[in-house]
Amino acid sequence: MDLKMNPAFQIYAMCSAILTLKMLAMGHYTGFLRIKLKAFLNPEDSKQFGEGTGLETSEHPEVERGLRAHRNDLESTLPFFAIGLIYVLMGGAGTLASLLMVGFTTLRVLFSIFYLRGAQPYRSLTFTAAELCLLVMILQILYWALIA
């Protein structure tokens, strides 16, 4: 079957595109904060955008928060790219596949918003729920690979 015609793969592709856009946006957000706050660690950035300000010796707290949120994307979203694809290729389909992949994507977008706003307990709740979506896919893959 042509993957483009597989509904589960279409959902996976859409979710992967959204998550990639979000990760790119998080990186640009950090750059935007550096310029806005004039919080540069590199001399060439200070010279280009800093309007004569000096270099920082450590990260500005808002920039650091953005960097932590972006690093968290790397820890959670990159595994989704591999696990989601394997899940679809091994037979993940239907409502459960859609629920897990769209759920993961929605929760990760919300997580980033909550992280940047410092909104607890919502940040932890969305993180945990997204990880559970990923865990269900992993367990299903292991079941198919080892038992089915």
C-alpha cells in the first residue's frame, strides 16, 4: 500500500510536521528573546544586535527557560518521530493510532506554552500525558515484535 494513502501515516506525517514547526519556533523564540533582552553570549551577536551593550556571562532567566523548553522538545519529540513511524509501519491504525499521535502532538504544543508561561501543574500534566501516549505506542510495538 502506498504510504500516502494510509490514514495512519497521514496522521503521523501531519503530527510530525506540526511538531517540527513547533521545535523550529522554539529555537526562533530563543533568538527573539536574546535580541529583545539584549542578552548575548557571543561577541558577534552583541555587536550586530546589541546596540553597544556588553556580553552576558550567563543566560538571562527568560532565555534559559526558552532553551530548557527547546531541549525538552529534543528529549520527547525526537523519539516520537521514530516510534510513530515504526508504530504505523507495524500496523498501528484507526482510532487508537489517531488518538495517540494527535494526542501526543496536542499535548506537546500545550506543554511548550505552559513551560514558557511557568504554568504548573499544567506543564507537568501535559508532559506526563504526552509521555503516556508515546509509551502506549512503544508497548504496542514491543507486543507486535515479540508476541504477535
